[in-house]
Amino acid sequence: MNYRMICRVLGLILLALAGLLLLPLIAGLCFRENVLNFVLTIGICAACGGLLMLPRPRSRTLVARDGFVIVGLGWILLSLLGALPFVFSGSIPHYYDAVFETASGLSTTGASVVTDIPAMPRGDLFWRLFTHWIGGMGVLVFIMAVLPMSGEHSMHIMRAEVPGPSVGKLVPRVRKTAMTLYLIYIGLTLLEAVFLLFGGMSFYDALLHACATAGTGGFSTNPASIGGFGSVYIEIVVTVFMLLFGINFNLYFLLLIGRWKDVLKNEELHWFFGIVAGSVLLLAAGITKIYGSFGTALRHASFNTATLISTTGFGTVDFTDWPEYCKWILILLMFCGGCAGSTGGGIKLSRLMILGKASLAELKQMVRPRSVVRVQMDGKRIEGGTVRAAFLFINVYMVLLLFFAFMVSLDGFDVATCFTAALSCLSNIGPGMTKLIGPAGSFAIFSPRTKLFLTLAMLLGRLEIYPILVLLIPRTWKQ
């Protein structure tokens, strides 16, 4: 392992964190608040980052194992140090609660332990929502976009941080790929902010909710989330952009270079919008009696379908009051998640498609043993290694889900609360399916031990399991 290069990149991460903390500091100054908490945190991050960068690496080469270690340790450090502003200001007094909230923001989960949002300083509230934007595309992708790192070997870092079954280069150079992804990300974020401004939101609220939507997070400046603004226009805008950020960002690049046909032929995109349309119609049919008209039911069904399949977690109504079969549809959407290469969480639709296609191919092979059945997607053959990787990921995901649900159950809550709390954190969604942890609930009810496990679940979900698990394998740390 290239320990010195790992330390150097971790140092860059902390320096980047110090730089990003300047934005909530400026926001606090604009609202004439005490910003000493941000000054102290910036000083700590800058000092730690500088110390980590002192050893000069003999080689800048990074291998796959180094990439996993950098991403795993980097995100843990971001969660631990990013929690300090909340503790220093007293807006979240307990450090373990602050780490939970920060990890929830960075992992774009949106599960919260804060019960009095209006009481938080505006600077702290800015940092709370801005963590969604940072975590959505990934801080390491950001570093690669603005700084030259280690040539082609930095692709190992991007593959470890960007969610999806596989990550490739959009253009020949990795740095340009990272820059392209971030330019698309920034462009969509600003576009949504402009639309929200037209809906009557203040500049502060519009910018932060655009950041939260971009990262498919779910934190809000309003205690009642998006529903608290009481605007159908704002709900429609957020619904559209939640779906846009749940799509593979590679498709936006293809649109920019004029390859429309490739986008229109994308199977994952077809399935994504097909599932959204089917879910909206089924949910609307089930909740029409509750809201009195099909139009209102269709509106709420559309928003909540978008918020759960994109794993954003915003709320307009309390869906825990909906019929049981509607809740099951929502739970299935929580498992599914967004497309590969999006900012969404969950298993990812592409993996489920590979699972379905491979299972069907195996069934055909059993019926006709001598036939040659290939697993294909978008007209291209899926290699056996990719199929095995998808199966393995889903298996590990399910094992971890049951493990975290069991750990939550030690607090004595009912099965539905334990299971959906684990599912919402591992899939980076936010609200669960019971009153205690639903859109109107809070994760503050759990013990410090359970919050620690759920924090781990959120990081595992955001980094797609392996970068964190690799840290626990002793062989990782050997030369």
C-alpha cells in the first residue's frame, strides 16, 4: 500500500472540507450570527490536513485497494470533523448526535435527530443542508475535478466513491470526467434554484433545497419539509428534479454531445420511468378516498414516488397513514433506488435488472440445456463477472439489512420500525414507515449505540458497502 500517498489524499480531503466550511461561515456572517464554531472547525481541519500532507510520497501510484481505503477513511473523517460546528455552537449538543446528523447529510440520507429546526442558527442550517450537495457527487470527485492527482490511477478512487455497478470515463482523462460530472451537477442545481425562486422561495431556501435535491438528501429548512411551503408549484418543481437527479449522469453527457438515440434506447431509463408511472397510478388509486379527489391523490402519489425511488426523502404528507398495500409499494421503491451513476441510493435499478435478466437466462438454460443464452443490456452482452458482482452486492446488502435491523431491535421497538429504520439508512432515504420515524417522526428516539450502527449503515449505503468493509479486513493493511 502507498501509505504516504493515502495520507496526502486524506490531507487534501480535510483541506477541501476547510474550504467548503467557508460557505456556511459566510452565511452566518450575512445573518449576523456568531461564527466561532466554523472558525474553530476550519482551523482544526486545515491543521490536520496540513499534517497529513507533510510526508512526501515516493510514488503517486494508487491501486484499487488504495482507492477503497482513501474513500472509506475519507468519508469517516468527513463525518467526524464535519460534526464539530454543530457541537461547538450547541445546536446539537451531543457529539454522537452531531456525527449522526453529519453522516446523514453527507451520505444524502436525510434521517435526522434534530427536533427543533427553527431554533438552529442559519449558518448551522446552511451547513446541514449543504452536506447533501457535497455528498451527492462526492468530495473526492470534486478534488479530482479541481486538482491534478495521480493520473489514470485516480480512476480507482472514482470507482470506489461514485455509486453504481460500474464506473467508466466519459472522456479520456479522469480529471476531465470528474469536471464534466461536476459541471452537469452544478448546472442542474442552479437551474432548480432558479425555478424555486420563481415559486416564491427566498434565495436562501431556494439554494439550500436545490442543494438537498441535487444530492437526493431530504433535509429542509422548514420543519414540515416541502409540504410546509404550501405551494403546488414548488412540489412539482422538486418532484421533477428529484427524478432528474435519480437518472444516470452519463446520459446527460450523451445529451450534451448530441447522442440522443443512445439516451432514448437506454433500458435502465425505460424501466426507471416505467416503475415511476406504474407506482404513481397504483398509489393514486389507493389514496383517492383519503384526499377526496384523484387530482390531489395523483399529486401526492407523484411526489412520494419520486422522493423514495430517488432516495431523497422530502415530505409533503405523512404516508404512514396510507393503506398497507401503498406502504409496501413505497418499501419496494426504497429497495430499488435510483439509476446507476446517479446521486440516489438503494440497490440501484441496473443491479435489479441484471438480477432479473440473469435469473431468466438461467431458467431458459434449465429448460433447454444445450442452448446458449446471453445476458444483455442495451444490446450489449453483460460479462459473467458483472453478473456475479451484482448478485454478490445484493446478497451482502440483504445480510447487512437484517444485521442492522436486529441491532435496532435491541432498543425494544416494533418490527416495522426496526426494519424500515435499517432500510432507510442503508438505502440512504431518510424517513421510515412508522409514525416514530416517518415523515413526521425523528431518529432522536434511538439510543446512542443504535445511532452509531445506523451511522455506519448510512456510510455503507452511500459508498456501496465495500470501501467501508475493506477497512475491516486485516489483509488490507499489509504490504
